[in-house]
Amino acid sequence: MYNRGQFPKTRLRRLRHNLLVRDLIRETILKTDDLIMPLFVRYGENLKKPIAAMPGCFQLTVDKLEDEINELVRLGIKNILLFGIPAHKDALGTDSYSDDGIIQTAIRALKKKHSDLLIITDVCFCEYTSHGHCGYITQHENKFDLANDPTLALLAKQAVSHVKAGADIVAPSGMLDGMVQAIREGLDNAGYETIPILSYSVKYASSMYGPFREATEGAPKFGDRRTYQMDFANANEAIRECALDIAEGADMLMVKPAHAYLDVIHRVKAQFPELPLGAYHTSGEYAMLKAAAGKGWLDERAATLEVLTAIRRAGADFIITYYAKEAAQWLSE
């Protein structure tokens, strides 16, 4: 038996005993406004093609986007991130910066009916190139490499074309040195000084992207992306990457993946608290939850909201997640 007179006067369970008290003092609040829904737009007509590794996600043709956007708006989701799957891929990914490209076409169609929708576009080349890498490829003695500097001008060209079509934010994801500066100069020179850059400042060479590569039909045809994406064992490097992007003109930062990188999210936010920070809950992280829930091994709603709240708690101001629709529904309940 304990001695009641000696028992600590502070009992933290007092603050957990009542549901209303728990709600009152909750430190981290996950809201629908915090969520960004990624969408995959493909060439063709009247297609809603399921993505096998990502249950509940689809490749959508432009004419099928309207139904999806209406559902998002109904749920209170105002933010989307667009990825494109073009009809034609080539070595330079020319569809990515064509005025009639798949993303440019989708943006114009959406803005005609949804002027209040926040459209973010992924600025990269892996979905558009025949080789599946994130830029211009050079070859020397049977060795292939992504040519960093020649790719920068193409990234700027792509970003300007997206904004010209109506994009509200551009998000470069290639992890190329100098990409933010090149895009900032391209946008400013084109008269788009007010368009923010959301940089994938900390993007790891992760195994969590497998389902995404199916979704975008953009897996590398040779080699891998470890020469330009970060080593998952490194954290100090993340701070250096963010500092460089800020110096080049990034308005917002991002960490990708999210679930297994909460420490990195926390460190980046602590180091750069003045900049908005996003986290990308990736296709692999989404697929793992879906698979476990499908087996009945966990409660999908409880587990997903716990993970997303943990990402916010670590320091993310907003989350890109394929669970945006379901999370919005659950939060409304």
C-alpha cells in the first residue's frame, strides 16, 4: 500500500480522465486545412485508372478531374498537388514545359471552374523523360549521369509554363543543386515575382517511393537516383540543403518521406522556424497502412490519424498525403 500523504500531489492522469479535458489541452490539432491531396493526371479521355499499389488512388484524365475535385471541395480540401503522365516521353521531357502539356492543360481546365482551388505543381522530369531520371542525362564511356546545370534552365522553363497556365505554387522535387535559384530567376524574369516556391529541400533516396513510380509510370530505366537524392542515413545534410534553398529564394521547405523521418522534420523546423514546412507522407507509407488495414491488423482510421498528427507534432505545418480525403472525412466526424 502507498502512503497517501507521501504520494505526489501532481497526478497527470487527472488531465486524461475526462474526454473534454483531453480535447481542451490537446497540443497538436490536425485540421483539414493542413492537408494537400496529390493527384495524377494522364493523357486520354474518360479514364479513371486504378493504381494497384495505392488502393483508392487513380490516374485521371483531365475530363475526369472534375468529379474528383468536386469530392475534395465537398470534404473541405482546397489544396492539391498535380503530377502528370504524358502521352509522349522523350530524353528532355518536353511535355513538361509545353504550353499544351498534360499539366498545363489540367491547370487551365481546373481554374475555369475552381478559381479558389490552390494548385501546386510538381516541377521535375522523371514522369516526362524516356529514361525516367529527373533531368538531362549525359553518357561517357558507358556511364550515365544526370547533368545538373544543363537541367536547371529546363526546370525554370517548366515552372514558368506551369504558372503561365495558372499554377499558384511550384514545387521543384529533383534535388538538383541550384534548382531554386534557377526557378526563382525564371519566374521573376517572366513577371511572376509573387509565385511562391515550395522546395523539396530534403528528399531522401527512399524505398518508400515504389508505388508512386507505378502511379506516374516514371521508374528509372537504368541506375538509381542516389547521386542526387539524399542518403537516408544523413540528418545534418538536411539542414545544409535547407539553408542553401533559403539562400536561393525558397519560400517554403519540405521533407520527404515523412513517417520515418520525424526527427528530420523536427530538426528542420527547429532550425528554420520562420519558414512554412511541409512533409510528404509518401506512397509507400500510404500503401503500408492500407495493406495492414486490409489484413485487419490495425484500425485504419485510428492509425492514419495518429501518423498524420505525429507528423504535425514533429513540426510540419502542412502534409501532402494520399489519405487527405479519408482524413478529412474522419476529422469531420
